[in-house]
Amino acid sequence: MSAEEHYLNAIEALEQGDRETAQKEAKAATKIDPEHVDAWQLYSDATLAPTGEPISLIDASKSLSAVKKVVELEPTRIDMWVRGGRLLADELGLLMDALQWWQDVRHHAPHEVTPLIEQATILADMGLYEESRQRLETIIDENMDVATTQYGRIHQLLGLVRSAASQDASEHFKPWEKRHAGWSAIEAKMKKQPASETFIFMLTTVPILFAVILLSNALAGQGWGAFCLTSLVIFATVLFGMRIAKNLFRSVNRPAFNLLRAMNFEASTGFSVIPENVRTSVLCMYIMQRKPLAWQERMLIIIQENNKIPKNWKLEMPDFESHFEDMGDIEDEQEEDSATQFWEEE
């Protein structure tokens, strides 16, 4: 059978929900024709579980391998770049690899905003706020075109990282520092689950709302005017309460966010930094259970191997300016085919 026949068989099997046969047929097609891009993409599709179902470590790794082959053969396959980035960061927890992945995208689309936003988000999650701010401000400095749907995310993220970057850097939790004060805060809160934002809102705002409702007749009287005034007061109270609850949520749950950062650090680097008493705590188990299946499976392997950070270890960032070497070639290609747009907002 030819590669195309195996590919068509794979399509038919996938449409029927037979993912195992689809994988075998797609793989057979790629063995015959290693440059069959559609077969590689179909193999990636077949290894992923249907939407809403957990993805195992093996399946996520298989899908990622196929995605890498697709973008190697056709670097303009936008959907595959996006899928690869999400598999690396969200499913596998390989944040450092995801940073480099999005930097690779910039080699093919240096004027696009999405890779910078994704890099800034990952850096903020890692607690590297200054680096995250630089990624976002690159969008402004280079006057990049930003889609309407991206403005809100950029504005919110930029406000967060600017505020954090203005603080003393010693206050930012660094999981690779054993004596950082953040570990003490984690140990103090590790026996309890993090408080939900809804619970904090109910605790701080609902009593005030009850008081407003009970006192509305006495203070505002009756009639449409009093009803409108009371409604405005309730609306303002809810907005104020939501803002207070969000700030309290971040403050009260800071140890939980720090522990999440430590777990992400372990998943990304493969080094174990979390003390055993913290790892078996209620807080750690709570966070672990809410991570994707592939992420959990990788974490269990890392825990079992128990690799410690080498002495004089330093966190190394990708070269965020590496794409400048290719910009001249890309601009020439864009002049030849200006009607082709590499990136489109999903």
C-alpha cells in the first residue's frame, strides 16, 4: 500500500472513533513517506483524547513529536505551533521548553504578538516578572498589531508584572533557593486547602449586602427613587466586594501560589526542590489533583528519580533576540507574498 492509502485509512478510522487504528495507519504512511505532513498531523490528532478527556503522558509525548515534525516540514502551520505550545506548557509542564518553542515561532513570524504574550505569561507564572515585562513592552516598543481580543489579556498581564517588578526582587519566591522565606510560609499553610475567591467574597461582602437591604427602607424610604438608589448601592457594593475579594484571594493564598510555582519548576527542570513534608501535605495534594494527567505522570517520575539541583546551578533563559538574524530573509519573503498572513487570531 502507498502512503496515501494508509493516510486515507487513518482518516476513516479516526472518523469512526478508532484512534488506535488511526495511529497505526498514519504511522505507516509516515514510514513510507517521512515528509507526508498531513499524515503527521493526523497522527498527532489520533494520539490526543477527545475534548474533555485527560491526556496521558505517552499520548501527549507522541502528539508533540508529530507536531514537531509538522512544523519542521511546514513552519507556517499555525495550528500546530499553537498545539505544540499548549502541550509543552499546559499538559507536560515543560515551561522552559515552551519558552524556546515560542521563540522558534518568532523566527518565522517576528512581527506577531501571540508568541510574546505566551512567553510573558509563562515567565510571570515562573515569577520572572522583569523578563515578563520586557516581553510585553516589546509589543509596545515595536508597535505591533494587536487583535481586539488580545488587548484585555495584555493590559491585565502588563499591570500584574509591572506591579510585581516594582517590588523588591527578594520578595519574589524562588523555588531553587532552599532558604527562601517563601518555604516557611508554605509550611505554615500546607495543612489546609487554599481559600476560594467565592468563599472570600461571601465572607466579606454578603453581610454588607444584607445590611444594605435591611436598612434601605429606613434610610432611603419607599418608591422608585428609593429602589433605584438601593439598586445602585448594591451594585457598587458587589463591584467593590469583588475587587476586595480578588486582592484578599491573592494575599491569603500566596503560599499556595508559591507551592504551585515550585511544582511547575520541578516539572519544567526535572529537579526536586520540594521538601518531603510539604510534598505529602494537604495543600500539595490539592494542587496536584487539579493538574492535567500527563503533568501528574511526569511529576511522579521526577519525584521517584529525586534529582537534586547541581551546585552553582543557574536558570538559563532562551535568547529572546535570536530571531533578528532571520528578519531580513522573512521581510523579503513577505514582500514577495504580502497577501499571505502567517498568524490569525483563533
